[in-house]
Amino acid sequence: MNNDLLQFINLWVLFPASLFFRCIFVIILCILLRRLWVYKSKRRRVAVVVVGDIGRSPRMSYHALSLAQHEFNVELIGYAGMLLV
């Protein structure tokens, strides 16, 4: 009878409690890993503003390209006209 009581306690009391804490642990681990991944993937942002036609401003295009190569998210702001160099 003592063995049956231990099985009952293990099955209905300890197992759900341990399962609950395991689930909480996995959820917290997933949240921490996601935050770490998002933190590492964040890149600095910069906007290159051209007063005029972007296609006729190769210097600003090269500046934007250089910033992008140094891991910046670059946005070009200006008038659309000619194709970029």
C-alpha cells in the first residue's frame, strides 16, 4: 500500500510540478536566446540625404555604399532621376 501511495504522489503531484517548471525553464531560455539574437542582429541606421538627383551624385552614392559595407542600414533620400552609378 505504501508503494501505491508513492506512485500516486509521483504521478499526480511531482510529475506535473516538474513538468511545469521544465516548461517555464524552456520558455525563459527561448526568450533569452531570442533577445540575444535580436541584440546581435541590430544594425545601426543612417540616412544619406541628397539635395537633388541621387543618380547625379556619385559621391553620395559611394558614401552610402561605404556605410553599408561597414554594417550600417542605409537609406538614400533624394529625388529620383537618373539611375545610380
